[in-house]
Amino acid sequence: MLMINFIFSSFALAGGSHKIRVLVADSPITDFHIRQRVNLNLMSSREMNDRLRARFKSKATQNQWRAYVKKKQPKSKEEALKLQKQFAARLRNQVRSGFAARLKKKVLDELIEERLMIATAKSEDIIISDAVLNQSILALAKRSSKSKSDAQATKSFFAQLASQGVGRSTFKDKIRASLAWRQLIRRKFGREVNFGDRDVEQELGLDISEKRDKKVQFNLQRIVIDIANHKDQSKVVKQYVEADAIRQRFRGCANMKSLLAPYKSAKAINLGRKTLDEIPSPMNLILSDMKAGQITPPQATSDGLEMYAVCERKQVMIDAKQKSKTISKMRQKAFNLRAKRYLKDIRDEAHIEYRD
């Protein structure tokens, strides 16, 4: 079987032309910039990597490989390995070239927007120093390297980029634009992006009529009545009757075992303590109004008929760690929304000259 361990070996788009394709406020974007960014995007393209794996494993490719070997007739193991590498490289380049062509418009938009980000940040006196840039790149490098040395981690990181046809300046330009834009957005919209306790409660789906800073926590048991044959309507009806009987007799979770004893197809699963934000919809909406000692109506699921018994309901404090994490996510979401709108406005007003 054809080996697939060549999928992630080096690849760079051919050519080195510096022909200008777009001018963004007098800042040129050339063919070279586009090719470099395409190579960078190809490194993180999950779709392309999945396509490569599928292509290498396909029956058609295996047949092509056997025909290729038969035609070349290698005389030794070394020759066979060399042929394998050549065949894999050719196939890999075919797939990647197709993806590269599809990526050109996307990366051109990225480059245009990054030019606008840098120019707008500079107009606000935001300039990312080399020290800040290098520190950010080091953090990225150390996350992807086993080396304990900062210098070695950075060297290995850029060597990996180079093996994929990506130069240092290409990656640095991308990170510099990202850092400058983030700083600009936080400065410009920081005062607008503030959230209080009520906002956190709403984000977590808590009952805002409860005391502020507290949320509702349930102690739940999930009751499942198995329906062995969903096509036998008489059995399905019987199980619904049993479910209704269980609901009528339910007086709390303490006697759950004796409650379910007469029903051989019923079982209880202890879910423990759950808050509303930990319970998937629509069940969290149903449970939000229920009290201890109540049980939800039966719902048909892939496991059978399902009911939730509320063993206990109480208020608990929203811990500081969860609140901080929630607010952080809300702020990031709000910043992203404002950044997207702001960038669109900048692009609409910018002078962008496209060249053939």
C-alpha cells in the first residue's frame, strides 16, 4: 500500500515575480506577497490535508501507484523508495496547486485588510515594536516546539515555515498587523465593551428573577424507559402508559429504586448537580420552571422515553473564575463584532487600486 508520510513535506509555489497586483493607499501587494500568504494558509488548511489523506488512501491512487511501479520496474528497495517519493510528491503538488488557486482571492482580501489595519493603527500612533513582535512570535514558537531554548524554538519555528515556502517577513507582517489591530480596537471600543452581573446571568441563561450573583443548580436523575421495538405501536403505547404512571407516583428521588422496580424496562441515571447552562436545550428551558420533587414529561429519544427528575433545586453563587471567563468571552465577541464593522467602514472609504 502506498505510504502517506510525505503529505506534509515541503511545498512552495514556483516563481518570484514582484509584479504589483493591488495598491492599498500606496502600499503595494505583489505576486510575491500573494504566493507567500497562500503558502502560509496552506500550512493550516485542514480541508486540504483531509483531501490529501483521502487521495493517498483511495483505490484509484493505489492502482496508479502499482501501474507506476510496473512501468518503472525498480531494481532495488532504494529505487522503489525513490519512486515512491516522486509519485507522492507529484500527487501532493497536484492537490495543493488546486487549493492554492482557490486561495488566491481569500489571501488577497487578507492582505488588503492587513494593509488597512496597519495604516489605521499608525494614524492612531499605534506601532508594534520589534521587541513586542518578537515576544509574540516566541510564544507561538514555544507552543509548537519541544525545545526549552528560546533561540532554538524560534529557529525551529522559522525553519518549519521556510520548508513550506514561507519567509520570515511574511509571517512577521501578519502578526504585526494582528497585534496593531487588536490594540487599536481595544483602545477605540474599550469603554463600550463592559458587562455587569445581569449581563453574565443572561449569557449563562440564568433566571434573572433570582437573587443577583446567584444561579439555579439542579440535582437531577435521568429516567429512561427502553422501547425495544419502535415499530410495535402497542408496545410504544404501553411504555407511554408506564412513563405516565411513574410520573404520577414520583414523590422524590429518595425512593427511586422502589419506584422503578415494577417497570423492567425503566432505569435511572444519576446526573448529579447541573446548572442551567450545563443542560442542553430545550431541556434547560423545561427545567427552568420546575421545582424539587417534579418530573418532566416523557420525550422520545434514541435511547427510548426520557424523563428528568428534579431531586433538588437551589441557588448557588456564580464563582469568580466562571464570571471572569464568561465576561472575557463576551468582551471578545463584542470586540470582534465592532472590529468587523469598523474594518468594513475603513475598506469602503479606502483607496484601493487593482491592477491586471
